[in-house]
Amino acid sequence: MNVHVRETLLSEETIRNRVRELADRIANDHAGHEVLLVGILRGAFIFLADLVRQLRIPSKIDFIAVSSYGKGIESGAVRLIMDLRDDIAGRHVILVEDIVDSGRTLTYLREMLSARHPASLQICALVRKPERLKIDLPVDYLGFDIPDVWVVGYGLDCMDQYRGLPYIAAVEVS
Ligand code: IMP
Ligand code: MG
């Protein structure tokens, strides 16, 4: 299979500016208390790293890992691979995700984590593909809506490649 990186959808500068805006909004909304940023592995690691460095309020980070069966086809059941290290009861939790596609991953994690009684639970996603959403999912902090194309870079992969690109680009698989 050949993967070709095509046009850049979101440049480094565009992403940097938007991440700063999202961090400022989070800091405003959570002024006066600490937040726990939960990065969803693997895709969110770069977004989380940039977000936390722009955040002007106290924060801690944790990670959770999931995989979904049947990517590309429509089944998409989500499976937990690695749980959080810490208890989240009474804490202000923000799930940090690279991309919202069908919405299943975040719906699953939101339900699982809300059962643990956080003080608040929000979602921050860098990119969303609105045409692909299967479930009504509120995204509290959203970077960008993009068309229904496969994208790579800034943590996002295609068959585990291209996560290190500093921008987000469309790919074509042939
Ligand atoms: P969802 O559960 O269908 O919303 O899928 C979300 C997950 O699918 C993301 O965390 C990504 O791992 C993956 N994903 C969806 N679209 C893309 C894409 O365009 N590029 C890379 N990964 C994607
Ligand atoms: Mg992911």
C-alpha cells in the first residue's frame, strides 16, 4: 500500500495560534482551580504537550489508551488498553483528543469517566470531521472542523506513520 502526503490543511502557525486560544479559554473557564488534562494515546500526545505549555492555570496530566476495532469500517467498538493512573473523583477533568471522527471513542470515555464522579468532565479536541459524526457529542473546546479526508501529522497517523509532521496534511492511500 502506498501512502502519499497531499496538501497541508492546517499549518504549524495556524495550529499554534488555535492551541493558544484554546488554552486561554480553558484558563478562563477554570480560573481558581486545578485541571487534570487526560491525553488519549497515542494521537493526542503532541496536542497535549503544546496545550499544557500554553495553559496559565495549575494543571496535572494523565493518559489513557484505547483502541477501536474495525477502523475504517463502521463497527468501531472501543476497547480500553490502559487506564488512568490516578483517581479523578472531585477533580476537573478535560479529555484531550486529537480528532473526533464517529465520536465513539469520546462517547465511550465520557461515560466511563463520568461514572467516577469528577467535579467536571469536558472534552477538548483539536480536529473534528462533522460529516462523519455518528453520535451527538458535545465538544467543549474545538480547534477545527475539517472535511471528511484522512489526515496525518501533529500526532495523527496513517498506519502509525507521519505522527511527527509539525502540520496536519491530507493523505491519499493507493
Ligand atoms: P472515533 O471514535 O470514530 O471518533 O475515532 C477517533 C479516532 O480515530 C481518533 O482518535 C484517531 O485515532 C482515529 N482517526 C479518525 N480519523 C483520523 C484521521 O483522519 N487521521 C488519523 N486518525 C484518525
Ligand atoms: Mg486517537
